[in-house]
Amino acid sequence: MEPGLSLPNRMAHPGPPPKVNNALPQPAPSPSQRRPKTCHRPLLPAACALASAALLSGCGPRPPWPVQWLAESPLPRQPEAALRQCEVRLGLTPERAAPADATNFGERQGHDFYGRAVPNRPQLIVLHETVIGAADTLRMFATPHPNDDDQASYHVLVDIGGQRLRVVNDDKRAYGAGMAAWGDMTVRIRPTSLGSINNLALHLSLESPADGRGDTASHSGYSDAQYRSAAAQVLLWQARYGIPLSRVTSHAAVDRSRSRYDPRNFRWERFDAAWQKAAKTCGFEVYDTGRATL
């Protein structure tokens, strides 16, 4: 199974996902882009080489699914100096390192089983909640999990006090969403893949409050400090990668297994207020296009 196809049951929430926007079409890459230079872990090198050779020669099996792409964002990507200045203006406490074990995250794959280029740059931001306490969550992520079904991680976790905890670096693939899609757009790497968005997603999770530690329908919600830190982190990601606000979503919205319902009790109006204030402070209002799409 592709790593990250399912999160542990203790982090699941029942309920159907709400409707989300359809993905925008994007032209397929050129033939030169589709030719892999090397095989990419965790694909087996021999299988990758054989599949690529057969596909390019025209004599191999036709791939059973098309590669899907999101439209390229026209928004600017800010230099690191501008991002650091934004952090200072917002008075952000530096991230605290809380690294996941190497079994709980992977590489952003550049090619699928057939050697075709696939989306692997951050283009979506997905919000979650932990369901268990922050300490227990970090302990679980730091524990080796050789079984695919137990592997899970986020890029950043925001605890109740608003502290940002760095779990997985942005350039790596966190296992935050299993069977998932943005509208009808998903990424499949292997023939057995059900489809996931981890290859192009950044995952941020909020620590659940004490009355939300478990599979309950609702809880008391998140702290003001969490909304401020989450909005600031989202804004920094948007500015670094050129991601519009319309591509900030929830785990419940992208889940296609019909088993995830987080973040419960998330109030978008509180997040939006914190985001607008942060964007104005940093001069990054351009990342809210005011539209449902690009």
C-alpha cells in the first residue's frame, strides 16, 4: 500500500465530506518532462526502469489512469528575507523542532510507476486536528511504524498555547491524508494507489481541546492563540509557494474514505479574521484573490 493511505483509527472522525471546488485543468508536461532521469524512492528501480522503457517505446501497457494537474498559480513567491520580516512583524515565536520518525513521512514523488511526471510541489494547504493531546501526537509520530497503516504525520502542529511544532519539513511528503482528492483531482503513484493529495499538500494540525480527545461529534473549539498561529503559518506557506487562499481547505473536505471529519468545530470566520490581520501586517493581501478559484 502507498504510505499514508490511512491514518490510525484513533485519529479518525466519521461523517461524509462536504463538497469542494473542482480542480482546474492544467496542460500536461512536455515529453522531456515526462522522461524520468532516475527512479524515485520508494519505487523499485527495476520496476521503474522497465515501466518507463515500455511506456516510452510505445510497446508497453497503457497506463490505466491519466496524470492530473492543478492549474499553476499566478501568485508571486516571496523571497526568504520577506518571509523572515513577516514573522518579525507578526511577533511569531520560532518553530520548535519535533521531528517525526523517518517511517512516518517520505519523499514528494516526481514520477509515477509508469515514469510519468506527477505534481509534487506544495499547492494545497490542509487543516486537521489531533484528536489526542499534542504530546501523545508527537510521541506517536516519533515512534517507528513499519506498517503502512500506522504511518501518519503533519508538517506543522499548533498546540493549545499557539506554539508551532515542526514535525516534517515542507520539502518532504507528510502522511496527513489518506484516500483524498481536491475536487476530482488526485495523485496516484502505483497501480494499487487509491489516490491521495499528500504529494502536493502541506498539512497543519491544531491540538484538540481536552473535551475533544476522542471520537465525539464536537468539542469546545480552538484557542485564539491557535487561530493566530495557524493563520500566520498558512500565510507564510502561501507567500513562500504562491498558494491562493482558495486552496486552503480541511481534512474533512478532501477525504474520500468518508471516515474523516476534522477539524471539528473549526470556525472559518475566526481563522479569516486572524488571516486578514496577518496579511495586512505583512503586506501579503494578494494571496486572497477574493474568488473561489485562481
